[in-house]
Amino acid sequence: MGTTVRQIHRSVQKIARLAQLDPVEAKLTRDFVVGICKTGSCKVSDIARTLPGNSPLRETTRPLYDGLADERSGLDDLRQAWLEFVAPAADKMPLIAVDPSDISKPHGRCFDHLDKVRDASDKGKRKVRGFPTIQIEAVDHGHVNLPLWQGVFSTVHPDYRGWYETITQAMINVLEHTGENATWLFDRGCDAGDFYPVLRRLGITWVVRQHQTRKVSFGDSQTAIMRDLASSIEKPHEAFIPYVDKKTHEPRTWPLRFGFVPIRLPDLPGRCWMIVITGLREEDMALLTNEDIRSARQAARIVVAYIRRWGIEEGIRCWKQKTGVEDFRVRNWISIHRLTFFSMLAYGIQALWLLTRPAMARRLISRAKVFIENVLFRHYRLWDGVRDALLKGA
């Protein structure tokens, strides 16, 4: 057995032990995680073909399907076990990004609780069949993303209690293990009046990108629409965002200018800070945070941190593209939950190596064929290197 598959087996075995899985469930988890890493597919038939033996495909796939769908299985305990497993690494990462996403199934018909989602990959952002998801990842300033939580849900499921209730429960699950000292980052989808009291109750430091449509108070009880206030704020300070030049392939930085001002939200006790950023392709960006900003340097750190929040979107694209998670064929609701989590586990174990086994990660990355030498986000290359090693038995 090659070194790479042994490393995956060891990681899965530790997580399975934390989840108190029996040997059959632990083996099922290993088979799925290794199979997804080796094939880049979440089709059970593709995973079954990676298993040893010469049995007919139907006989090989049957235990995989049955194990996924077994209501008495302890596989669902893997979610909390994963959080416990990665908590030491996640505790060292300064940022946690939360992003509602989706798994689109535009041609789906008979999947349990099939929902409607807005396909982010479609230019027209059309609504198609699919499943909403919640993704939570720890993020550092070195462009490493560490998946913490992945959950599929459906607004047509009988147990569905609401969009923000679903996000909140996922955050609570993460906070039971890590994230209390991190800064939590949210996109405009979480800019809702009902959500800010939830953030306050959770007792975390947060940054939320704004729609800029609500009224806010500032100064001596003056009020204004946030967009009007944002346009009137001077932006004398600079923050520098790292990127790779597409022509030279060399790392560079892009300057952004920003200003900040204390404000109050209606019905939310305490003061918040609004940071307004210019220099992006879109309109000026407004961020709201409960962090008490004392200096421009502190505000610049928040600006750079929020721009890194976009890294979770890159991480989600990598997860979807490399695991083939949107092309799963299982239709049972329990199986969908478990299979999509296995895909995140496959991606997450490799992401953890970038933090805890950097030398091994570099060796695996060196196996990937590349056309651009320097990149900030290395997860794609690591996945390709791992797959090459698995296919060649290295």
C-alpha cells in the first residue's frame, strides 16, 4: 500500500475512532474517502471500481449503497468527530468564513426533498433544481482553507425551520469545538436585521458585507441610509491585497483605499463600525463589524481579512470540481447527506495536510503538472498530486 493512501487511512481511522464507529462503518468511510480522492467522483459505481477484488460491479456497489442509507449507522457522528479532529489546527487560524452555497441538479427528478437553488455558475443566475448547502471554513492569511462544516438542507423538508436557523445551528456546532477567538466573515446574504441579534448572542467577533439599504444612526443621533453615509465618508487609508499577476505570474499586491466610522443599528444595543472600501471593480464595498476599531491599522486588517473571505468561494469551487459532488446519483436523503459529507472529508483531509504536514504536501504538489509556477491557492494542485500518487500507488 502506498504512502499516500496510508496517510488517508490513518486520518480516517482517527476520525472514525473519535466518532466511535464500528469496523464496518470505519471501512465504509475509508472506501468512500479514498475512492473520491482517487476518481474525483461521487458516483458510487466509480468508487466501487477502486476497491480490490474481481466481484461483479453490482455486488461491489450494494454494500456501499446499503451502508450509506442505514438509518441505524453512526456515520452521522463523523461531523462532530471531524470538528474535534481539526480543532487544534483551526484554533490557530484567525478567520472563519460562512457561505451559503448550493449543489445544483438541473436534470434531477426523483431525489428526496429536491429543492430549487440559484445556480451561481450560470451567467443568468437562473433557478434550477438542487439543494442549498451551508459551508463553514477556517481561513488564514496564507490562502489555506480548512473546511469545518458542510451541510445539505432543503426548504421543502418537513424539519426545515428557516434559512437563518439553519446557518445558526451550523455555527453552534462549530463553536462547540473551535472559532471562539476567530473573526467570523459573512457575505451580503447574511445582512438581515434578524441575524444580528443572533450574532450578538453567540458572542463572536463578526464582519458582514452590507447591502447598504438600511437606516443607521451616527454622530449625535443623526440618521441616514447606509449607502448615502458610505458615499460621504472620506477614504484616506490604504490596505494591500496579495494576488498573482496573470501576465508575469509573479505575486503582487493591489492597493485599496478605505475609511471607517462608528454607527448604530436600529434595535441592536451597542456601537458597530462601518468600513467603506473603494478600488474594487464593483461599487464601493461597505462592511459592518462589532470589533471596536481603534486605529486605521486595525481597520486595514479587517479589510484584508474580508477580502480573504472570498477564498471560501474558491475553496467551494475546488471542492465541487475536484470531488464531482454535484454529480452524485444517490437519491435517499440520508445517503445524500452522508455522501456529500464524505466528499468534504476527502477535500478537508488534504487541506489539513497543508497546515500540519507541509513537507508532504509540497512533495505531492510537485507531482501536479502546472503551467503557472506561482499560485496563492494550492488546493487544486494538492488534489491533483494526491490523485496522481494514488493512481500510481505512491
